[in-house]
Amino acid sequence: MKTTALLDLRLANQQLSAHNFTKPEEVVAWMGALQAQEYAQSQWAIGVRLPGLQDVDIEQAIAEKRITRTWCVRGTLHLVHADDVHWMLSLLAPRIISGAATRYKNLELDEKILKKTQTILSRTLKNKKPLTRDELTVVFHKAGIEAKGERLTHILYRAAMDQLICIGPKRGNSGTYTLLHAPTVKPFKDRPAAVAELAKRYFLSHGPATVNDFVLWSGLPITEAREGLETVKPLLTSFTLQQKEYWMNAKQPATPKPDLYCLPGFDEYVLGYEDRSHFLPTQHKNLVYTTNGIFNPVIVHKGTIIATWQRTFNKDNVIVTLKPLQPLPATTLKKITTALQPYASFCNKKLSINEL
């Protein structure tokens, strides 16, 4: 298989060139989880996979708790289907918590204090509206617990890992925290079954992909990731490219002809793989993502990144600034304008484009 065919398959399986779902929560469940450090970017990560929706539709799905925003895969903020959040955290959180032990110690957060903070959170949020960080700082201060800056972040982070809280709806420009809903489905019978489910979600939605891609995405140890892949191999097929084995859906539907796509920052198409050389020339990688883990929005043409883009808003317009990785022909720039129109509609704005 050629690299171009691999990219065509990824575009289809990631629901960029193919669109097999109608609801935001269906897309999130199919993808396993969607990176969500930047809330607006994560909204468009769903919107670009569900043409015709607007950002308010995504907000409604989150407000109705069909989708949960919380620290989950790799301990970073993700959008997760409400039915999946508890089993994913049960699977992934213990290793993340263990890895944070030294930081807890440096912040003087032992298990006794963390348990006390969670009791306070449970009592405070039980019958109240979601609260902001500043409001929670006051609550903890009244209880004799210093909770500011990084110390507060880790208190809230641990409570999310322990399936107590999640991110609530925004209040103006401030984020809030609310209690996580109770489990809605039965847990998996054991850890290997949960690992297998995560592997299935990943390889069906992100394939063709390698086991090392799955390790990077999931945060699982390599041995456990291999065991998960082994369990779901009857659902998959594989091929070798450049001496690496790639796995994907054994019942792969026909792939649509690839087009041009305007993807958000932190999109799974870029973030979901260890080896990004197939779609991003090495000499340009620093323009797309930084050493401290910031992934810029990108323009993808026939599977390859050709530009980054940034947006600002005024009352009526979204102003998009393009940064091509190399000079682009007028025909491609015209395609970019066409591809950005759905984003403007998603934001309920008119489109204006600048090129650097």
C-alpha cells in the first residue's frame, strides 16, 4: 500500500472525508475521545466531522451531558461519550495518578488531604450550580485548605481522575466544575476487556495505525497495548509500509476521494499518531506543533498538511489568517476559502481571510 492510500483511509475512518454519523455524541464515541484543551477547537473537531452543525449544537450535547469534558486519555482534557467516561477513567487513571505522586508530594497533597478536598467538593457541588476556580478557592479556604494555582489544579485534576467531577458549562469566559454523572452502563468484567474495547475504538477510527501509535494515543504500556491489539485482531486487517505494520478495519468501506479540510488545533488527525511524517514534512513540524505540546489548526490537502491557520472574531466576522508551509497556487487558495466557509457557518459568522 502507498502512503497516499494510507492517508485516504485515515481521512475516511476519522470521519473527515466520510460522514457516517448524525449526532455529536456518536462521533465522540466512534473516535474514542477527542482532545479538548481548547474548548472552541474541540467543538470544531466534532463540527468538521458533522457538516451542517453549529457550535451551539455541540454546546447543547455537552449541556445535556451526552458528552463529558474531563481529564481522561493521557491525563489531558478530552471530550468523551457519557457512557464511556467511567470505564475509560477506571482503565487509564490509576497509571496517571501513580505518575503524579512526586508532584502531589511537592505540593503537600497527601491522600488524607485529597480525600478531604473531595468530600468538600461532593458536599459543595451536590445541590448547587457549577462553580469556577475562584469560587472553589474560597470554599476550600473556608475549610482551612490552601487551594490556588497549581495546587488547586491538581486537587481538581485528582477529583476528575477519581470520577467525582468534570468540566461544567462555561459561565461567561470562566470555566466551571460540576459533579460527574453516575455510571450509565455496566463496567467491563475485567481490565483486559476494557483494554480491548479501547483498542477496537482506536484502530477502527484511526486506522491504519501501528501499535506504537496506539501506545502514544492511549498512554497504555506497550505490553498491555499489544495485548489489546491481539484481542481485537479478528476485527482488523494489516499491511506493511516502510517496515511498519499497520492495522485497520477488516471490513473497510470504500474511501471517498480526498479533498481539502480545515482542521482545529489538537485534532486527532495530527495528534493521534506517533509517526507524523506521512502527512507532515519534517522540516515543517515546528510550524505545526511546539515542543511544549501546542498543536496549531491546520489545512490538510489530500491528506498532507499544507498550511496552518488562526482565527479571531469581531461582532459579525471570523477573520482567518493563513500561514502556508510553502507558496500555494491560486486554485488551492480558492479551495481553502471554500473549505473554510463551513467553519464560518459553524460559528454563525461571515468569513474573512488573510494570508501571511
